[in-house]
Amino acid sequence: MGGTVSANQDDANLLEVRGLTKTFGTLTACDHVDLTVAKGEIHALLGENGAGKSTLINLLSGALRPDGGAIEVDGRPVSRMTPAYAQQAGIAVVQQELSLTASLSIAENIGLGAYPRRFGLLDYPELAVRARAACDLVGLHEPLSMPVGNLSLGRRQMVEIAKALYRRPRVLILDEPTSSLSATETKVLTDLLERLRGEGIAILYISHRLNEVMALCQHVTVLKDGTCTADRSLEGTDANGLVRLMVGRDPGDLFPQWQASASAANAISVRNFSAGLMRDVDLDVRTGEVLGIGGLVGQGQEDLLLGLYGAIPARTASAIVNGASGLPSGVPKANALGLAYVPADRKREGLHLIHSIITNLMLPAFARLPALKRRSRRAERETARGLAAQLGIKGDLDRPAQALSGGNQQKVALAKWMPHHLLLVTTREGLRRPVEVALDAKLGSET
């Protein structure tokens, strides 16, 4: 339970953190962090992967207990933050990793843990009214009875945000809220945040999309290696300045200069290719080339990649994949040809979250081993360490993948396939610029 003392009603700050500290063994994830978010302010929290942002969010939501420091909500010191007390105090968190139950309806997910009651029973009519009001705020017009599992990733993200608004928060914490949203959904969300700001709600906004930060936020706090390295107004700051605050270098130093050789052979070449929504596509991808496929969400980009990967039916007049004629007949054949598919939804499709980081990194290698061949644990660990080093995955590799932040989970989903030609869907979700540069360099040298 959360203990309190008398409140200071004149205090303009809704959330204050002083000297917050959290350690995991020898690792200090948050080191005497200070943070203040005012009423009617959208406050950016920035930092590279592993900077301590996820730990700080979990401390503020009561999911973790701090080892030191103090938290105040609307001037009231909190002696012990718990999830129940955070909700009671008006703190709502939308995590980067969604917490929805696929088999439950939209309304049931939105009200989960805070269902209205009548005579001790769940009041479905009242739930429907309140859930519809929350959905209308985020532009979600699907039937409330629809199972969440039937929604796209972007629409599920909007349900998660509606779930937070259903609780009528005074402090709203958003972790990468636009990472899976379309341009239209992003516009709806940004308009909503401006309205909430006008109503005096304090918003803590975590994003690697610096253009959004510059457009929305008034103040920024930057974390690096668990410590607060900057806390300032965004007035007079540009995106390049934010990058310098995060990494301590000029943005121009972060962009590698490389390009595929004009004489490089085609790794993938198809003519009149059709799969799903895609029709009669001609495509050439050279060795060492990064080819971008744009368009609005749901216009067939994933169908193109899934067809090339042998995961859905496809047809083509001619195809060459890594020197072999014809399309892969299935996923095992695609993997054998050196293709790998990294899905947009890493949590459900890209990783085995309950298994260790080592296991996740080594799964593609396990699939190539003969069934009766003895595995070398030492060799597996050395290989996994090498893969982890390529994208900066730090710490104990025996931890379950679910213990990692969203960005670090994405690193694992990518690193396990690095020797392959990669088919990537919204790959950079949760990755900060330095990791993107490392990824670009690896793609340019190995794809």
C-alpha cells in the first residue's frame, strides 16, 4: 500500500522524483535520478537503449520497488509505490510492450482491473459506455465486442492507450506510443495529447522519434547509463541538439558512409511476383544493399516479404534467391537459402520470451543441427556472445528475453539472424540512433 502525508495543493508539479535508485546485482539501472513533470506539461524522457528508462517507468508504476530516493504525486510523498496505489494516485502507464489479452473483447481489455460494479456484479452497460468514450478519444471505432486478437498491431496500441484513458489519469506515461501507429493514428494521438495537456494532465513521453518530441514536448530529461545527464526546456533546442545530449557526439558523426557496389550480384531477383495484396512486382536486391519498401500500413509490404520467405503462397514468372532458381517452397527452405524474416510483433512472433537470451540467439542454429548431434554448450555461449556484441546486447545472457526492455528485445530478434539476408518489418521500433547505425553497418556488410 502507498503511504501519504498532507498534500501541497499549490504545487504546480504533479510528479516529482528525487534521487531514485534501483540496482540489479552489480548493475545500477537508475542512479539517483531526478525528474519533475508539471501539470499541463508534455515532458520527454530520452536515452539510448539500456539508459534506464524502462526501469524508471516500472518504479513510477509500482512494478518495481526502489532501493533509494523519493516519489511525490501532487505534492504527496509516497512511502511505498505499488501498482494499486499508482492507479489510485492517478498514474497510468502505456508500456511499449502491450499487456492486452487477445481472447478478451476490446471493452473487457479496457476495463480489466477496474470494471464498474452494480450490486457486486460487473456492470456491462456502464462498462460499454465508459469504454466507448475512451475509444472515441483515440479514434477507435471497432465494435467493443471484437476480440483484441483480431486487431492489427496499431489498433491494439490504440486499445492500450484507451485503457489508460479509461482510468482518467492525472499523470499519463507513454512509452513509444507511436511505434506501431499509422500516420493517421499518430495525428489522432498527438491531437489528443494536446487536448489532455490543456486539461492539466501531466504527460511523460518516451520516444526515439525526435521530430515528435520537438513538436509535442516542452521539457526534456535525458538518461545515460542510469543517470540524469540533462534536464532542460526544449525551447531553442533542435533534433541535432537532442542527439548530442543523448550520445555526446555530433549527429553527423553517426551516419556511416557506405553503399552497395554497382557491380554486386543480385541476392534476390523476382519478376511478376504476386503474394497477398501485392500484384506483378519486379524486384532486385543486390548483395550489400538496403532496399526500403514504403507505403501506408496494410498496403501489402508484409505480404511481399512473407511471399519471398515462403510463409504464404506466392507466384512469379522468374525468381533467383541467393543463387538458387525459384521461390522458397516454405520457411525451412528459405532459411536454408540464407533468408530470415523479422516480424513487426517481436513479442508474439519474433522471440520466445520465457527462454533465455542465449536460447533465443541460438534458435536458428539449433534448427540446422541434425536431431541426434550433441550440442556444445561452450560453443553456443561463445557464439551467442559474439552475436550479442554485434548490436550491443549487454548483461547476463542467461536472463529470460522478457526481462529486457523493448529495444533490447528487438536487438535479440535481429542479432539471431545477422548472417542471413534479412526481410525486415518496422525493424527499428524501440531502437535509438546509435543502435540503428550499428544495424545499418551490419546490413550493409552482410545482407
